[in-house]
Amino acid sequence: MAGVEREHDKAVLVDTTIADSDLTRDEIIARNIKVVEAHFHNETPDLVQAAIQLYADEVTWEAPTRGIVMDNRDDIRAAYEGIFRTVTYRSFIPLRRFATEQFVFDDQIAHLTVVGDEMPNLPYPKGTDMSVRLAHVFEMKDGKIVREIAYEMWRKGGRSQCSRFHPR
């Protein structure tokens, strides 16, 4: 898969008003994939509120490698705002995404530069070019994200992490 540039001129919305119990298995899985795609699309300074709206009222957001666990939308939004002021993304390389009725797994590589210092426990200083393997596990219910776990594996830029991990 080639690297992708994310265009973010308007929010991507997904109908999350229908309960899982009113959908078929395939419809639930398709919606879960759409919700995660919309969530990633909306993860920008201008659209972050649309990303936050895809979380359930009671949500948990984790970044285990940095020791971060949050359980409310306000803290999660503040964390995203800190991320936006800390890193500048250059590109994303999607590797794989698949779903069940309850989970979505997403695996990608982000190329970025550290430009600030508002991400707790970020292991590199400002000015560092990074290649970050991002593996996300989303737990889903009724079209909402109830848990997001973002496994971040940080490496200084220039060392590609994708050549031997591309899906075949």
C-alpha cells in the first residue's frame, strides 16, 4: 500500500444512532470500519470535535507505551490538542485494518517531526524526525468507540519500518 496524504477540509460523519442489535453482523462490521476511518480522518486541529463525537459517553483512551490512560472526552480532547502542538505529520502508510462486531484493529506507520513538548512521556526531543509504528485496537459498541488503545513504537526517522511488514 502506498503512503496516503490525509485531506481534512470537512468532517466525515457516520450514523451511529442504530443499535448493533438492529443490524446484521456484516452491517456492524462495515459500520465499525467506517467509524474508525472517520475517527482518523477527523483527527486534526479543526475537526477533532467530530473525532471525539465518535467516542461513547463512557470511553477509555490508552497509550500504554507512554503510560497514558484517560477516561473522559474532555481529557482526551486536551490530549489531542497537545499532540497537534507536539508533532507534525508528514505521511501515513496504512498496513492493515480489519474488524469484527466488537473490535477494529488498525496498523500503520506515521512519519513525523517532533515540534513541541506537550505529549507526556514522548521519548524524543523537539527537532527529531520520527517513524512511528501505530497499532490501534478499538473496542466498539453500537457504532461508538468505547476503548481506544494506541500502541506507539517510536524510532528516529530514516529507518523504514514497513518494508517487511507490508501485507501480501
